[in-house]
Amino acid sequence: MANSPASPTSGDEVAVDSVGAGVGELVLLSGGSSARHVFSGPNEAIDLAVVGIVDTLSR
């Protein structure tokens, strides 16, 4: 999931946004069981969650 705008992934995925990111912002994603723990409990049907907004990116 550590993809940058320079290396896009194929296909679409839907993520639940826990931080209120805006359109066009670069975000940090958490997947699998870790994504479920961002919200109320381990039984939520969540596979991908936005957990941060990237302010700057250095290479």
C-alpha cells in the first residue's frame, strides 16, 4: 500500500475515511484487521481505512 502518485495501482478499492481527508489529498491507508480496529470493534466489515493525511513527501 505504499504507492505514490508516480506508481499507481490497478483497480479500485473503497476505504472508510477516519480522518476527514479531502478530494485530491495524499493519504495513508491501513488494510485488513488493522483497518477494522480504527473504528468501533473487530467485527466491523472494513478491509481498508484512511488513517492519515500526508503533509509532505520526500524522496
